Amino acid sequence: MRIARATVLHPHVGRRLSKASLRRLAGRSISRVERHGKHQLALLDDGSTLHVHFRMSGDWVIHPGGGELPRFARFVLELEDGSQIVLADPRALSTVQLLAPGAPLTTRLGPDAVSTAFDAAHLLSALARRRIAIKPALLDQSVVAGIGNIYAAEALWLARIDPRTPASEVGARDAERLVRAVRRVLARGRDGSGRYTTSGAARLNVYDREGKRCSRCGTRIERIVQAARSTYWCRGCQVSPAPRAKRP
Ligand SMILES: [Zn+2]
């Protein structure tokens, strides 16, 4: 199905789309779609790529066409049959851009956390170059796409890894455990629509549980701040890897 017209309805969402790129979208068809966490790449038949970054609250809504657009419609791809693919985003933080054939992504994207490309070997090589701690590294979309703050804390707890561990000091065994833990928490937190949600809150082991007892070892959960985000963790059982020297 070909795109008949592309329309920007919110200046922030469309700020990376020139009038010329909007015109270029007309007549194109989408040959393949890849999702990397909050990023989506729609590969078009002329080799160009429509890159959508959904950020906090954006998602596509399929609209049969005619009548009123869905609430919070920010960007619309109208297809030749009159149906519309609508980017709805209450906070209008999403961005859309058209990348020329072969153009590199402005954000280098790691594999999606739910894909088979996210494995211990990838994680080890991505972490080897990082000077930051493992917790903020897990939130870095160039390491792995699709892990939010809650899931990073929960996965580190499951894998018994100290969130303050320098990323480059995470070893092979911990990387294996961490990949398995990430898959488990994402599987638990995903609803039927395939989007990440916080509806699994009742089953959280550390996130937002400061001062409560760890269900595994009874130590009180602590909250620290890393890269301006809260990290909840258990000092009692998140002890891997054994620290070389005592960390603050
Ligand atoms: Zn514990």
C-alpha cells in the first residue's frame, strides 16, 4: 500500500522533517518495519528510512479514515485507500525523520531487548567500552533498546548484580545472568499490545520499595541516584561481581 500524503500536525514532532521530505514520502510504500525499543524504522521502497522515536508516550494508531482524527494525533501517513496511520502522542515528545538511503542513524541503536540479537556476547562488547555504572548503561539505547528504569532495577536484582558495578567490569557469567533476567522482567511487564507497561507493579521486587525488606534476603531496599535517575537495590544480595575494593 502506497503512502498518499504525509502531514505534520505538531511542530515539535515534525521538527526533523523538512517540507521536501514530506513530499518525498508521498508515493512511497513501506517494505519492512523494525522496532528497537522506543524507536521504529520503516524501510521504504526507495531505500530511505522513516525513523520514529516514540519517547515517553507516542504510538501508532490505525485510523480507518474519514471523520475526526484520534486524540493527540501529531503526524499522519495517509494511504492510498484513504486509511490513516496516525502517530498519537499526548506529550508530543516523539520525533519523526526521513533518512536518505544509506544514511546513518543519528542515534546509534542497540538491539531490542526482546530480540535474539540481545545476548551475552553483545552485552559484554557493548559494556566493555563504557566508563559508567551498569545501571545507567542498561538505560543507554545504544547498548540495548527498550529497557526502562523500572526494568533495569528489577533485572539487576534478579541477576544479583550491584547496580554500581562499572559496566566494563561486568563479566561473562554476570552478562549471561543479566540477559536472562532482562528477558524475564520484560516478559512479566509486557501487556498484550506488546508495549512496556508498569501494570506489573504488584510483582516488583525492588523498584519503589525503599525501606522495605528484600524478599530474597530480608535486607532493607535502598534508593540511590545514578545519572539523575532513582536506582532501587538490595545491598544484601546484589553483590556480584565481588568488588575489588569497597565502593562508596
Ligand atoms: Zn536482598
